[in-house]
Amino acid sequence: MTGSPSASSRAPRRSRGTWYWNRYPGARCDVESVDYSYSWDDELQQEWDWTEKYPAQGDILAYLKHVADRFDLRKDIDFETTVAGAEWDAESARWTARTEDGRTYVAQYLLMAVGCLSVPKEVDLPGADRFSGQVLRTWNWPEDADLTGRSVCVVGTGSTGAQVVPALAEVVGDLTVVQRTPNFVIPTRNRPLADGELEAVKAEYPARRQRNASHPAGVFRSDNPKTAFEVDEGERHATFQERWEGGGINFLGSFSDLMFDQAANDAVCAFVHEKIEEIVDDPKVAELLKPDSYPLGAKRPVIATDYYETFNRDNVHLVDVRENPLESFTETGLALANGDQHEFDTLVLATGFDSFTGAFTKMDVRGRDGLQLREVWQAEGPKTSLGLSSDGFPNLLIVANAGSPSVLANMVAAIEQHVAWIADLLTHMRERGLRTIEAEPQAQEKWVAHVEEVANMTLWPNGDSGSWYRGANIAGKPQIFMPYAAGVVEYGNALQESVDNDYAGFVLA
């Protein structure tokens, strides 16, 4: 939001955001460092030196601080500021946002760049409040946390859990991992960048960025154009093996139909099951670690280092609550339905987020005639036109969230795509003396239906995934597929088509 605060007080300024809060051990991005970076300034690209193939949390935070300092951005940011709500005034065509400490900001446009995974889900574990030991949340990890030699329990085996478990296993005395639904975990194969590798990337950055922009995921992947069953079993297995050894998201490009054909997906699932059997020494533990209730990819694929190998350690114990339900936490640990007890000093919760809509519904945002965004989205889900604007909320513009590729793409590329479109829109509005933009109701309904239709062409909605892509991890949340599965290329075409047709899908006035 652009505007000025009505009070002059300023809070202390410290960096905030995804890569500030998520500083748990093992935190790392699953997009290559040279691609998980801004493309809009060539000097910035040339001057920053990444050191690893996949950047760690601290490296990304250092990069973001450098960007803020290099472009003198801190003067335009109020840190330590929590927005409690915002209200639209039709007469002045302005938004007034208010903060928890009583300040107000008035602006023509309210840009919601609140993130898709920024509000942690409420803890829904039976008796969790009874535990009297140390409780840590991965999304708000203390800088001074030291778990060396301690007895620790980690709840959650999604992207965060798969990163934090191997890292903690190296330092704690004893580690219990509570698993509700096993995940497909692809090896990262992270490594330091080789001599000359970064220089080669910098020399061809413009071409590399173009290649990234031409891929649905917003980052170039050496996708195999062949389908899984147009080759024989030997070639299919060899392809999976080669991609597995290479690591990272390229594994998802093993064949072109993995997310469209159930038989193809069954084949890649069987391969991962085979790798789990090879890696994990205890056959019973290996069986528990095998996902079998959803296609690979229907939940966000997890990229991590030595996850399956960690369960071969003597100090690591797997508790599968599908096999043996969690009855309750106790003062000193947890109790299972079969009478087993596990005791520990520290409870680490890697239990996920209220995805996409969480940050919106946490605030009290009121549009035309007092229409409350929270009520609308909690009743019907996040309905938008092109993922950018919602009917009833003039001049509220959304950055890389529901209705756009967002989490199904390189997030930096997705954000840049949105910001460029919004910047051009605001220029268009100013040059033509226009005051308001808002989603056209019929276009909004059509876009939401299209997002769902595209998802249903894939395997993303299939299986008992409980995926946060649909909000299924939050009780009572409306079930609609929220990210745009067609990717950034088709999405970019839709954005351009809107512009070419005088911003079709929106009402400009």
C-alpha cells in the first residue's frame, strides 16, 4: 500500500518476511539460487555471488537485505507493524488501513502482498497445551535455540519437517518424528557451486531468464517430452534413476505425463517406494514412509537432504499415527492409542499453514458497503478475476496468491509477473484519469471455474491428499483449488489478453 501514516511514531526496523521467520535448522529453498533471485536489475544479478546450488535461509535473507540497502528501500517500509484491518471509502475512493498499535494509513490502492504461506494453522493436536516442556514452531524459530543433546519430538513431515528432521538428528540426543501422512521426498543433491559455474550463469543471465519465463514453473527444467509408457520398462526405470541421482525438481520432469496419467504416476510412485526400500534399513519403517494414498505431486513435492537416510540413525524413531493414533500429549510427552508412551524435552511443531487465504481472513478488510472479505472468502473461497482483484473490493490488488500460479511456480518469477502487470495497470489508470479498478463479477466466476477446470485436467485433485492447495488442511475451509495449475506462461497469456481487450475481466471507472 502506498500512502502516509497519520501518526509520526516509528517502531524499530528489523527485517521481516518468509526468510526471516523460517530460520529453523535445515531451512533451504527448493529453487536453484541463481534463479531464486530478482531479474529486473542486471547490475544486481552481476554483483551478488551465490555459493550453493540451493540457497540456505541465511543466504536468502542476506541477499534480501542487500537488495533493500542497495535500492534504499528501508525508508519506504514500516517494520514491526501489524495491519489489523482496512476499510474502503467510496466517496473519496480511498482505503484506510489501521494497525494494531493505532496508526492509520490512507491510500488509493491497497496491494496485498501477504504471501501464500504466512499464517500458521492453529495447533489441532489433542492435549498439546498439556505439554510442559519447550515448544518451538518452525515458522518462528528463535535465533538462540540450542537443542544439542536434548530429547526432541517433531510433529509434521511436509516440506519443513523433511528439512528440519535430518538437521536436528545430527545434534539432538534423541529424536521422535510424528508422521500423519508420509510424503514423497526427492533428494536435493545440494552442493557448492563449482569454480566458474556462477560466472557462466552471469554471462548468460538474459538468455537464462528467458528460458525460465518459457516454462510453466517459471524456472527452466529439462523436461522429458516422452510419456512414461511410450518407452519400455528398462528405459523408464533408467530415466527415473538418472533424475533421482540428479536430484531436485528435475525429477518431476522425468516424463511429460506424470501429472496427467494415473498409470504414469503409479510408475513414478513405485520407483520412489523402491528407493525408500533401498535406503531405509528397517523394512517396517520403510513401509510406513511410503506414501500410498495420493499421486506424487498432488501434495507439494518435498525436496530435502538425507531425509530417508535419517531413519537409519539409532537416535531417530518414527511414530506413524495412522497405524497407531495419537491419543493425547502429556506433561512430559505423548501417549498413543495402543498404550505406548514417548517422552521428550522439546516439542517442535512443523504443522503447516492456513494457505493462501489465512493472511486475508486474519485481517478485518471491508470493501464496498462494508462487505467483509473474511465472510466472503470463508463462505465461498477466494474468488478473484485473474487472481488479481475480488468483486466488492475496489482498488484492492492481490500479488501472487490464489487464482494465479504462485506456489506452483518459482515464487520470485510469479511475483515479478504480477508486479509488472500491476505497475502497468497503475500507469494506465493515472494516464487516463481513472480512479477505481475492480473484478467484473461474471469474469470472476468464469476465472474461478477455469482454475478448477484446469486443475481437474491433472492429478492434483486426486487421492486422499488433504492438500493445502485446496485448503483441505483447515477444518471448515471451502474446498476449491487455489493455485492456477496451467503455469506462468498460460497465465501470462491471460494477463496480456486482458490488457489487449481494455482490461477485460475488470471494471475501470
